[in-house]
Amino acid sequence: MSISSFRRGSLRLVIALALCASGAAFGANFTVNTIGDNPDALINGTCADAGGKCSLRAAIMEGNAAAGPNTISFTITDGGAIKVIAVGTGSLGAVGLPMIRVATTIDATTQT
């Protein structure tokens, strides 16, 4: 192995480790905890509407701003035994959910 090929290999390893350490190689995880439908208050990597809850709409909004692939899971405590997210009932009015623009897994098996 020549010195130049060793340096190229070392540089690739350093870049790969830097990407992993920065989180660039991993997506975000958002946990929906309300049946509400309010938008995210601030796109900043934290899923939270104005009341501090993470709605499905807010999780999608944050996920679209993250690098991905992302995961949206559910731990909803409000509502009855059956959890129904009434889309179009939040502060935005009768508006459908935003399009998911980044690779995202929606894992409803986390809801009990």
C-alpha cells in the first residue's frame, strides 16, 4: 500500500466518523403525544406545538426539515381508549396533513 492510498483511506474514515458523530447519517425520532392537530410552533428539531405537545402534523413538519430517514412513533395519552387524530381541527382549520418529503417510518405499533 502506498502512502497516498493510505492517506485517502484515512481521510475517508475520518469523514465517515465525522458524519456519524454529527448525526448527519441518522434521522430524527418524533413521538406524537396528542390527538390534537396543531402545527409545530418552531422548526428547530423539537416537535412541539404552541402548547408543548407533539401532534402528527408537527412531527411531519419537523421530519420534513430533518435530514432523514426519520421515525414517527406514538404515545398518546389524551382521548379515549381508541385514539383518533382529527385532521383539520387544529389552529390551521380544515387543512390536510403536510406531504411527507423525507424518508419517514410511521410506527403506530408504539401506541398502547
